[in-house]
Amino acid sequence: MNYSTCSDQNKLNYKCISGSFLKICAIVIMLIDHLAAGLVLPSIISGDMYDFLSRFGIDVTLDLEIQIYVFLRGVGRQAFPIFCYLLVEGFMHTHSKARYSITLAAFALISEIPFDLGLITYKAYDTLNLNTIYAEYETQIWESQNVYFTLALGVIAMWAADSILKKLKGINIVLAYAASIIPFGLAAWLAYYMKTDYDACGIAVIAILYYFHSICILATLLAYIFLTFTMSTPINGGMEEWSLPAFMIINLYNGQRGFIKKNFKYFFYIFYPAHLLLIFFLRYFLLH
């Protein structure tokens, strides 16, 4: 039986979308999610949202504020699956896996302070002093690292798994696939130990999309089920059942780069730390 990949869907007359459209969707949704986490939530906790809206004659209850916040975070659950799929696609088509890995790792380091400022230290919006923020929230800051670390570990795991498969497939295909899982296991352990965003669950999603990449519907279905049952729990505080539309959109991908030119790709790398810094400054000037 022949299965179609996402790249083959044009042949089946699907209404397809490009990689450019997926990227735009992912960053817009991520911005909505992070505005909710880094700006809306702090304003609810401090009471500043009520005071701000009251200036315009808008009277809102705490329940409504919370509902708005929850809805925005639910919408935000679409971003990570799309980023993971684009990561796997990028890995499949990159001319240099080493450069791809190094770029992600470099932006993970660059983005860590913006991540801490934008999403972790939201209670410290009354100061712009980094020393004060890091002294006051030192424990909290180390409780979570930005998603670039997860994505970088995912690419390194795919790179290692790919090498293992190429070397062992001709000897024993079962052994090859079994051995190729080891890098993902190590990456998941590191992600969990480092407390990266989505941690080991994120690595597992990347692995699912990597191994079942040629059967797009199955890959997205398995990834959605996995996310839903591992992260949509009171312990993890997820809402990953909201991510279904993202996996549906992925199945409309046509395998084409789209309207965004290759030399514009670094905009998407830079957008992550840049928008987190923007959220921090917005919080300072609007809620201070």
C-alpha cells in the first residue's frame, strides 16, 4: 500500500499550504500565547488589567479575565506542533546538519535571558535591573529553559538517529531502528534534566514526526494523542488537547518553501528572543 506524504498532497488535489504560511502561523500564535503568559496573566494577578480597562469604562469580572487568559493560552497550544514539524522538515532538507544544530543551540543561548525576562520573571515588572531580577528570582529562573534548547536537542537526536540508520539498515533493519531510538532517549533525558520548554515530551513529539514523516496523517495523529495524554494533565498544566487544529493544518502542507525567501530565514530565529524582550518592556511600561 502506498501512503502519501505531506509533500505529495498536491497530487491528491488537497488544498495545500506552503512552509511560509506555516511559519507565519506559528510565530503569530506563539506571540498570542506569550502575550497571554507574560502580559495578561501578570496584569490579572496584580489587578492592573481591571484598573487599565476601567479607564475606558470597561468593567470586567475576574472570571472573565481568567477565561480570556485560558482561551489565549489554548490558542497558543497550536504553535509548538507546527514548530516541531517545521523542524523535522528543515532537518530533512538542510544541506548542513551541523550548521542547523549549531544555529539552534546558539539561539538557545541568546534567547535565555529574554525568555527569563519575558515569561519567567513576570512578577519583577517593577524593575529593569537584571541583577535585581536574577537575585530575586534565581530559583524560579532555573525551573525552565527556552524552547530552542528542546529544538536543538531534537535536531541533534535526529542527526544521530539518521547516521545510525544509514550504517545499520543494510545489516539488520530491526536493530537499526532499535539503536536509532537511543539518541532520542538521551535527548529526552537531557531535556528533562535541563527543564527545557516541553522537556522530554517535546523530544518525543519530534521523534514521532521524524519516524513517521512519510505518513503525515499517522505522524500527526500519534503526536497529537501523545501530547494530549502526557501534557494535558493537572500536573503538567497543559492544554494540549487544544492543539488539534495545528496537526490538521500540518496535513495541508504542500512541501513548498512558499513566498518567504531563503535569506529571510533568520528573521524567524531572531523573532523569538525579540518578541520576549518586547513583552518584558511592554509589561514594564504598561503595568509599572
